[in-house]
Amino acid sequence: MRVGKIAISLATLFIGISVEIGISVENVSAQVANPELEACRSTGLIALRERNPGIKDVTLDVDGMTVAKANTKVEDTPIKTIVIGDAYLEKGKQDTRRTFLCLIGEKGKVLLTFFTDK
């Protein structure tokens, strides 16, 4: 999938989410061990380390994290969960706050992790 198609598909996804009636949002702070958040965190950390080996860890702000159950698609790929919130990238002695997005498909498979630049 080319970058242009991804941007159009994500825009379509967000439009679909805004009109999706069956979305339920839950506050992640009520969950101690959330397998969806851990899958997003660990997958995102692997992807970040490929581009920047100096990143030691990723911490998700679970108190402000939103986990939205969805029943939508990007082209033919089903999206079941969307995770949005703040993440902190640990690089040496400093942490950098980034906005974090994670798309999860069927069977808990992480399809996309995205961190803003700053």
C-alpha cells in the first residue's frame, strides 16, 4: 500500500468512525493489564527502535488513553480497536511526549502504530 493510499484510507477510517453508531469507548485507567495496550506498546517500540536504536522504552499514559471498539474497515481490512493517547519515548535520561495511534484488527493483530514527530 502506498503512502497516498494510506492517508486516504486513514481519512476514510476517521470519517467512518465519526458516523459509526456501534463504537464504545472505555477508560483504560480502570484496567490494570490491558493486552491491547501492551500489544500496541511493544509493536510500536519495535518499529521505533528500527528507525532510532537510541529509544529505550515507550510508556503509555494509560489514564488519558482512549480505547475505542470499532466495527469498520480500511479498504478490505477490518479494524476492531483504535487506541489514541499520549506516549512517552525514553531516550537516555529524557522522555519525549508524543501523540500515539494504534489500529488493531481481527484476533488482536496490531495493524498500525503511529507516533507524531513532536
